[in-house]
Amino acid sequence: AQKVTQAQTEISVVEKEDVTLDCVYETRDTTYYLFWYKQPPSGELVFLIRRNSFDEQNEISGRYSWNFQKSTSSFNFTITASQVVDSAVYFCALSEAPRDDKIIFGKGTRLHILP
Amino acid sequence: DVKVTQSSRYLVKRTGEKVFLECVQDMDHENMFWYRQDPGLGLRLIYFSYDVKMKEKGDIPEGYSVSREKKERFSLILESASTNQTSMYLCASTSPNGPSNQPQHFGDGTRLSIL
């Protein structure tokens, strides 16, 4: 069965520090997709990234980077030089082919960036 | 720009009432989803629909039903509201033929309180 574990319930860091959010997943499929979403205090879910299981290249987008490691079933998310606007709840999620639009979410990590 | 609109941001109802939560998308998406979000539990899938007049149960369908009479509208119904249905409800849509990097679009959520 599919499962996504975000062991860190809540993290607080001081602005400009780097922070890594952990995500571990379980799936029996060889073809699957991993996602990260951000939910700021306003409540809407903002899509950040989707990665398929055949692409293990790390991704960097500005201050955000993602480390996908199939060997450890992990898809970790790092924010470099954090800012107060990064404060949010972050969700890691998983879907399996062929219906890759049904997504299973982790419980989320609440990130506080302190000024 | 894509848009998923939920009819209410905040809603207060009484125990035993029949409650309707409406979701409309303007992207001609085939697939629509209802989730509920609770602290410490993340997002859990209630129902989803891949086509008009079609519905499938998600992980927690008990106490809920849905209606999809038109492609753009997906309604969540609480047949007889109970206090344990107090939650944030999120609607999402996607197209199986859409851009591969943005699988689901979310509405802003409805925070429902059952008194």
C-alpha cells in the first residue's frame, strides 16, 4: 500500500538558515510520482514540484532544492537561506501510475521561520 | 489562469443539518476531488470523480456523498452533519491530458464548523 511519512511535525529555524524537510514514501509500484505542496497561512495549496520515479536527478529552483533517492525511498526538500515568507505547512505526496492523479498526502510539516 | 472556486471560505452549520459544499473549476478538467484536512492528519481523500455522473470513494467516504451533474461542478454533501465533520475541506481538479508538471489545482478551502 502507498504511504508517505513526514516525521517532522513542526520545525523552527531562524531566518537565513538552511532547513531540510524529510519525506519517506512506500509503494509497490515501479512507476510513481512524488510531489511537494506548500500551504501558507492563507490556506491554499501551492504546487511546488512533481518528480517521476525514473528521474533521480536532483532539482533546484532558486532557494528550493529536492533530493530524490530511490535507494532510501526518500524525497527531501531543502530551503536555502530561509525567509519569513517560507513559513507554511509543507506536504509531501505520492501517486501511482497509471492513474497518477490520485494523490496520497503525508501529514505535513509546519515550518516556522523566525525573524 | 486556472481557477478552482469553492463557494464559501467559512461555513457554520448545526448538527443534523444537510450541508452542501460546492466546487467549480473553469479548466474543463475531467477529474475532481474532495479532501478534508485536519491538524496532524494531513489531507485525506473523501471522494473523487473522473467524469460526469461518476464517483468513486476515497479513503474516508463515511458520512459524505457527492454529486457531479456537470463537468465543471463537484458537490460534497454531508447528509446529516455531525461535530466530527468540523474540518477544512479542499477541492481539487486535474486533467489526465493536462501538463505533466502540474497534476492538481486546489481551491482555497472551506472551513466548516458544525455546532
